[in-house]
Amino acid sequence: MSKDALLAVPNVWKPELYKIQLDAPTPKPVLCERDDIMGPTRYGKEYHGTMDHKECEQMLKDKPDGSYLVRRSPGADNYYTLSLRFGQATKHFKIFYCPEKGHYLRENFKKFETVEEMVADGLVDFYMRLHAAPILKEMMSQTKKCYEQSPYMTLHRRKLRSLCKPTKLPMVQDSLESADTEIADDRDGGAKGADQEQYEKSDTHDNAYPEYEKQHAFKTHTFKGLNWCEFCANFLWGFTSQGVKCDDCGFMAHFKCSELVPAKCVPDLKRLRGIFGVDLTTLVTAHKCRIPFIVKKCVEEVENHGMLQEGIYRISGFADEIEALKMALDKDGEKADVSAQMYSNINVIAGVLKLYLRLLPVPLITFQSFPLFMESMREKSIGEQVIALRNAVKALPPAHLHCLKYILEHLNRIASHHTINKMNEHNLATVFAPTLIATPQHMTDLSQEISMLAALISHCHAIFL
């Protein structure tokens, strides 16, 4: 890029707040000169023992901004008082301390390792409110429309476009909208050729990658060094807990700005720790796939080597082999070897698939959509139940919908050989109900959930037209 081209690029970040923070007063402890005052070890010489409001005001009245001391107010039981000079006035705050949390003003507020850090952060906050009011007001007036002009989009537009290419194939949910309500009375339960044809057909469709909407996993974060908000481009001021950061993609923002960031998180694979226990939408978005590779690998192995295995999915594999394969998949990802040469016992592969689904933080049939699935079984006829189930699956997030469809079609093919493998729809539903549905641990009667899941398996081709 030429020098002229570089100069033509507008400055992304706004330095005004950073400059204002540089001018903020700094902490200046007022040290106690008396040797007979013994205070908590967490406080230093800035502790002045018991001191009333008037005496404190007198001591600090001629001190510069940033001067502070810690005292015990007369009659105080479980707190101490921080007295701080700012704007030619003395401010007083109740302060608390917990060894696990540190110093804080309120329970659900910032925590600090030292009183000096607390004072420094407070001085910056006071100074910002006083001298940066127009900038802060502008920040508060932002809308979600600002996202397209945000530094995040400006700096990562090319990357985001490459990661979020929309698919040209129709989404499953779109096909559900226009689906016919008729149910096929006859189901092909015999020919393996039909199974394979159906499997290959669904496999090509499931490789298409749709653009999912994913919420950011924002958490309060203490940033080291100088950092700017990727939404509004303003400086993340303060010395601790300056804002939030997304655990999945690293997006940094002020607390208020994070409320305006749309659900367009593009996870970074480097931030994902394995695949087990990772949110499904996060995983498929990060890997740019429709179906998680672990689900595809396990299903392919089971259909190649375990379709006729008696008790498939019901009989458990060896726990140590399942754990070894889990670790391999977490470590090596798609390169992990799940072949029959490596794991001759197909029940190990089946066990890993069940384990993956069971460890999803949000179950495949989500908490929000679960009531709709259960209500569908109150319909009197099978036809009405299928229509209700068809509406219920529309309530699922796209990643969950595609994966549930893939799993159910697989289980339907397994059930078509139930005369050999002894695993009909009801038996498979009994095994998978605790895995696909979030059920309380103390809940022992899953008969209704099993009936619902058995209906999903039996009529999956009518439900997911």
C-alpha cells in the first residue's frame, strides 16, 4: 500500500477520552503521623483510625484533588470510610473488603486489589463525568445502526465477509414454511440401498454452511495497557473492569455499548478449548459448518459398522476408551482417528456421540422450545401431532434445528433395522431422551419425553420436509 493510500485511511480510534484520562488527578494518600493507631493490615499509613466527618473535612480541606484517607466512622460496624478530595470538595464512601474479592463499594460492583487502585479508578470516573460529558452523551445516544461503521467492522470487514458467506442453498427452516402437511403411511424399512441413498442425500445438504446469528459471550474484563471500544471507537477508561470482552471472538466494548452490539459473533477457533461442552452455535460458526464434525464422524462410523449391531446406542462402550477418544477429539479435532481400525468396538463411537450431546451447555432441544414439543403430543391424531412438531422445530435456533434433523434421520435409519439390532424408535428414544432433552436429575419418569422423541424419530421425514 502506498504512503498516499495509507494517509487516505481515516483514523479509526478516537483519542479524546484517553487524553482526558491523562489529565485526571492521581491518588495522593494522606499518611497518618501517629504511631499508636493500629488498623487492618490491608490498609497502610493512609488509615487514620476512628475519625468523624467534621474532623476529616478539616484535615482534607486544603489538600489537592486526589488526596484520600481511610478512617473508621464512629458507630460503624462492618465497613470503613474512604474520604476523597475531588473538585474542591470531600467525598465519603463506605468501603468493604473480602479476601476472595478485594476492596469494593457495592456487592455487584468493581473489585480492587488495593485502595489506591480503587481511588485511581474513581478519580478517572469523576474526571470523565466532569470533562467528557459531551462525548459520553454522544455515546449514550448511539443505536445498533452504528455497528456497520464501527471500528470492528472497519478493521475486520474482509475477514468477516469470508467467514460469513451466506449459503445459496435453502435453509431447512425455509423448507418447513412451505411443507405439505400430509404424512407418508408407508416407510421404507428394508433396503439398505434406500438407507444409503437417503444418507448421501442428507450428507450433501448438511455440508452447506448457513450464516447463523450468534450472541456474543460478553464478560466483564480488566484490560491491560491501552484499549479502545470496538463499537464506538472511544477509549476504555479506568484501571480495572473497564468494559467487557467476548469469550468467543474477543470483541471489546464499554458496558453500555455491548448492549447495542448485534448477534454477529464470529468465534475464533483459537479461543475454543476443544469441542465438548462448547455451545453448538459457537462451534458450527467457528468451524463454518452446518453439522459439527464430531457428529458427522460418529454417525458415519455407526452407519458403516454398527447399523446391524444388536443394542447399538443402548450397550455402553468401555469408559476408558470413550474418555481416550474424547480427549483425542478435543485435542486433534477433525484429524482425530475414529475409524474401526483404531476403535474396533463400535459402542465406543456411539458412546462418544451420546457424551458430546449430553455435555452441550444448551441441549439440542432447547429449554425455550421444549414446552412446544411436549404440547404437540396432546394432539389426538398422528397427523395433528406431526403438524405441531413441525411448528415446534421452527422455534429451535438454526444450528440446533439442523443438528437435530441430522440425528433424528440417523436414528430413523437405525430403527429401520430393528428386527436385527433390536433398537426400534421407542428403544432409541429411551436411550436418547436424557441426552437430547434437558431433564432434572431427580426426574425419573421420562415416559412423556420418550413418547415425544419416539414420534420425532418415526416421523422425521414428514416433520423435516
